[in-house]
Amino acid sequence: MKLKNLLAMTIIVLLIASCSDDDNNGNINPTANVAGTYTGYSEAAFQYTDTPLISTNESLTIKTDADNTTSTISYTSGSFGEFTVSGTEVTYANGTYTFSGEGSTMMGMSGNVSEYECTLKGTLNESKTEGSFTFNVPAVMGGMNITFTLGAVPVSKLLAGSYEGWTEASCAYFEGMQATDQTLSLTANADDTFTLSYTSDNWGKFLFENLNVTSSNDIYTLSGEGVTIMGMNGNESEYSCTATGSIDTNKENVTFTFTIPGVMGGLTITFTQGETSATN
């Protein structure tokens, strides 16, 4: 009798442990487990840009559908439009939730908005702290992929890219000499520094391979030393120079100042993103 009781108790304990493991692994109802609102950033990639466009402070919401077996994923981006994918299939295996579905997006510019079909693929870890969701829109810009990622955007992704603007140069011999249609490029290095390259028809080639980055109040400050190749009529020389710059998190206010002490009694070139004002 005691043996039978012991066997019965053992079976009950195993069943309870098994149910507990199912609960912990999210196997009872994955759609209910993942419901909620998630914050992060988005990257838009398409064939007309070399560097994905970044949008910060984004949010994505997952709701359980009425059938209690699928989910509706809603994502509204200030930059890329509104996405809704109902009937999304949610599965769980090996500590990862997987999402798959089809839906639509409302996209456009200047009030001219149209609806486009899109597909969704996504993953979320068991603790729901890491994950990404990619919306593919085949009919927009030759095929656009917009990926929402949980968490804060890495500085390397936020700042890397090309910036277009104008420059103003001053030295001991003149002030305020301007040049339009200027472009400089930032590339992220593996050690969290940046490489800056800038070629000017007026002033030559500038290269800074290790710009350090600090941040404060949503402003990123870059600084470092580099070289410039400058000269006239094929007579070029290399000069040491420094660079300091600032970029806001929206990449709407970008300035860089290059200082070349060994040229023209000290040459300073300031790059400003955007178009020069009429007064200039």
C-alpha cells in the first residue's frame, strides 16, 4: 500500500513539474504571453539608399485576436507609415517566439497616402527584452524592408551615413568663403569610433579615422585628429587637422568644423547640413 501511495505521489509531482515547465516555456498560449506594447527603433532599407534610414522612439503593439490563437500587430511610425497585421501566427520553441503574417500599410507623403500589402516576420526572446520585427513592402521603392528592433538605437547605427550641406571657410586672408553641394560621410568602426571622409572641390580631401563620440541631452559630439590633402595645380601636400562636430538624435542639426593650422595662417572650414540661407 505504501508503495502504491509513493508511486502515485511521484506521478503527481512529475505532472505538476511538467505543467510548470509548459508555463515557463510559454507553450500554453504564446499569443497571450506576448501581448503588450514594446519600444525601440526602426530601420528602413531600400534600393535607393546605401545606409538604412533610422527612426527613434518607436513603439509596436501586440494584441491577442478574438480567436485567442493569433495576434494583431500594430506599428505606427512617424517616418514610415502605419502597419497592421491581423491573424499573425505566433509559435514558441527553444526560448524564442516567432511571428509570421500578412497585412497592410498606409504610406505616403504630403497627404498623398496609399495602402500597400506587406508581410511580417519577427522574433522575440522568452523574457521579451530582445527582438525584431521586419515588415516587407514589395510595391514601395523597389521593395522596402522596415525593421523594428526593441531597445535603444546603437550609436553606430544612428550616426553612420552621408550628410549633405554647405561649407564656410575663413583664414588670415579672407572670411566667409562658401561652397554648396558638399557631402561628408561617417562610417562606424568596430571600437565605437567613427571614420569621417570629406572631399571638397575647393579645399581637398579630409580623412579622420578615429573620431571619438560622447553624448549629452540628445546631442552627440564627435572629435579627433586627421589629415587633409590640399594644393593647387597638382602641387599637393598633406597637413594635420582636427575635427569637431555635433549631431542630434534626429539627424536634423549637423555641423562639423575642420581646423588646419598649417594652411593660410590657420584655415577653418565649417560644414552645416542643409541648404545655405538666402542671406548667406
